[in-house]
Amino acid sequence: MTDSVEYHARDDNFRLAYHKVIGNGPTVVWLGGFHSDMTGTKAQVLADQAQATGGGFVRFDYFGHGASDGDFAEGTISRWREDALSVIDDLTKGPLVLVGSSMGGWIACLAAIARPERVKAMVLIAPAPDFTEKLMEPELSAEAKTAIARDGFWTRPSDYEDGGYPITRELLEDGARWSILQGAVPIDVPVRVLQGGADPDVPWTHALELANSLTSSDVVFTLIKDGDHRLSRPQDLERLVAAVAEARSRVATEGEGDLVSRRLARAARIRGAPNLEALAPAPWASAEEE
């Protein structure tokens, strides 16, 4: 097992920084929040847990975030979605559990919709789907809106970075193209949502709207009444580790069922019973068994 910084080159030669713990599947993929990076407490705790239990784990920085290449001001939801899909397609194999925090919850949903054959469970922490349109834009001051209209960006003050960081017109316009809260969200896997009731950035009602919009019937919404947006207190981290362990267990149980199905299908072919061919596994499952 390793957890050293590596770099994945996209087709446009921009590199994404990532850490990878090599272990037994299903692999957990961490999707971080807006203007955050993969060195945060929650991601590190999950990396430590993967190393301790022998599980596979990947975390990475989006374009313009952390140690990855690119200018944050040029980032969009489209670009960060593509980053996530590139990591999924090129750096992982087999079934996945996506863990998305804040904006990462939105990216996780977009990835699950794009790769339903790979994503088998999700854990979402203060998920912020459609945040550019539903949470960010309505809170912009008249001054900020004027700056965006005039200059194409507004510099948002930050307690964590001197000089703040830019909110661009392109980010807002592109985000609207990826809205998912306009109807049912076609995700049919187990989903666990952890949400702080005292979250100043993502109201619990917003996260609940997503939970209610998911087509999956296996959705558990946990409201931590005194929890903030970060949910990084010891008790919050315990909940996160437990939720991810449960998600991995659910996928592993499903995998055992797939193995039984494969054996039944193989036996049926030997007996010449084509009516059981429907029990054949997904393509990745066959590859894994080989």
C-alpha cells in the first residue's frame, strides 16, 4: 500500500495531483469541495482508515486546486466533473464508493450519473448540488454582481487566503448547465448523507432536497443538529468513517451476490439453459474474476 503524491496527466497536459492507497476493493474516491484540497482532515482520516484496513482509496485535487496544475479562476463545474471522470476512468478499477464533500457532493452525483456501471454507493457530506445557481448567486451583493458584469469576476474575501479568490461569470453560467435539482436525480445506489444543522454555507434543507430527489430508495439522511459545514470534529469524523465502512460493506455484499450470479450463469450455460443468461455479471465483474 502507498500514499505518496503522484500526478495524472490529462489529455490537455494539465496534471492532477493525487494520492492513492492500493488495497482491496471497492475503491473509495474522495471528491473535495470548492476551493479546497485533498490534504483536509476528512480526506486524511479516510486515507488512514484505508491503510489500516487494506482498502483502496484515491483522493485528488481538481484543476486549479491544491497541488494540481491550472488557474483556479479558469475552473468550472464542467472542468471539475471531467477531472473526476478522468480519475475514475484512468486511476481506478472495479466498483467504487464516491465520497463527496460540499461541491464534491455535486461532482459525485454528476460522476455517478455518467458512470452508473462503476459507482455502487455514495457518502455525501453537506452536499451542495447546483450551489452556483441556488446558493452562491443569490447571496452576491449588488457590488459583486456589478463587478462580475463589468469585469467577468469578483474577488470573494476569505478567512483562509490572503486576497480572497475569484468568482467568475463563466463559473456561474457553466454551473447552471449542470443543474440536477430540476426533477428526479437518476442515482439508484445506496446513499448516505451527513449534514450539519448549523451549517452556514449549505442549509440542511438544501441537502435534504437532494436526498428526496434521488431515485434510490436506499437513502439515509443524518442531520447533526449542532454540526457546522466542515463536520471535522472527532464525533463527526467517526460518523464519516462509519458511513464509508457501511457503504463499502454494502458494495462488497452486492459483489458476493454477483459472484453467485456468475456461477449460476456459468452452470446454466453448461446445462444449456439460456433463460438464466440474465444472471450474467457486469463487464467489470468478469474482468475482476479473471
